[in-house]
Amino acid sequence: MPDRSNSKTAPGPLRSPPYDPADPHATQRLLDDTWYTLDHVHTRLLKLAEGFQATTGARLASIRHDRPQPIRDELSDEI
């Protein structure tokens, strides 16, 4: 599986609302990572590290995996 850490295209969620105001944590709906940024964090970003097989790529992915979690947690506290 190729490393995607240097992708040059911005995903749709960067141009979308950060979360669904009616259900920010998707407890009553399916996650929609094509529309909501917070859903994108859950469905894509927090799963990227699982696919890296090269030692260096896996190490860097693990470091990058930890970065969005505090931001997600802080956003959740503010919602």
C-alpha cells in the first residue's frame, strides 16, 4: 500500500462544515466524511497509520496519528 502522507489534493471536508450541528458525534446518523470535517477525522485520518508497512512510514504515521486527537477532543468539549 503506498504512503499517502504527502497527498497534494485537499479533501472535500476542508471546504465543508466542521460537524453536523444536530449530531456532531454521529450517534444517530452514519458518518459522512465527504461532507463533515469531524467525520473525516474519524473515518480517514485516524485510520491512516494502520496501512503503513515501511518502518519509517509507520513511525511517521504513528506520530501524525496522534496530532488530530487533542484537537478533536477540544472541539468535542466546546460543542
